[in-house]
Amino acid sequence: MSSTAITPNRVSKPLNASIWIFQLLGAGVFIMAGVMKTMTPIDQLSVMMPWTGQYPLAFVHFLGLVDFAGGLGLILPSLTRIAPRLTVIAAAACVLLQLIAICFHSSRGEFNVLPVNAVYISLALLVLWGRGKKAPITPRNA
């Protein structure tokens, strides 16, 4: 599978590879966050993330599922070339999620976690730009 078969524009291979790396990294961090929020016992999770012990478990698990879905959305539509535009939508949703997280953590005085949110936003923005404007993936049937 060559990069020209996947991307409609003549995009350099290094740029396309870089965008794939950002997608994989973004998917990895969002999926890991989701797994952590859904699978880690709340007493252990609240040591790492104090806010999780102060909200209902169902809310923490819901946010974990949102993170997990966002991570899958950053990679699967492009990888399968089935509705690859969903990657762009997932990236935008991940940016929005992290902006909300920044507001949430700032309101609680948890400024030490904001750099993590900034990394998540940066990865999602790079995917949003890369797959939205610079090197969109063509659908399988196109």
C-alpha cells in the first residue's frame, strides 16, 4: 500500500509518515487513558488522579470510554479507509475534550496536569490538520 494510494494529493512520504506517527501516538495516549479510567480500581486510580475519587464511578468510567473511543477514532477510520473523515471528527472531538479537561482541572487548581492536556491537544491538532487539510485519506471505495 503506497502513500499515493491512500492520500489523494501528492504528499511527501516523510510528511505522511509523520502524520501516521502522530495518529498512533494520539491513539495510544487516549486509549491508555481510557483503559486506565475503566480498568484500574478506583482506590488506586484516585492516588494517581485525585478527582476520580470525588466523582461517581460511573462518571469516571464514562470518561474512560470517551477517551478510549477517541483513541480508536484517531486511527481506525484511516487505517481501514472506511469513512476516514471520521478520523478528523475524532481529532476535533479529542481537542474539545481536552479543552474541557483544562477548564475542569484549572477550576480545581490542578495546574500540574495541564501540560499533559497540552500534549494530548497537540497530538489531536496535528492529526486534525494532517488528515483534514494536508494529507487526507481517501475512502476505500473512492
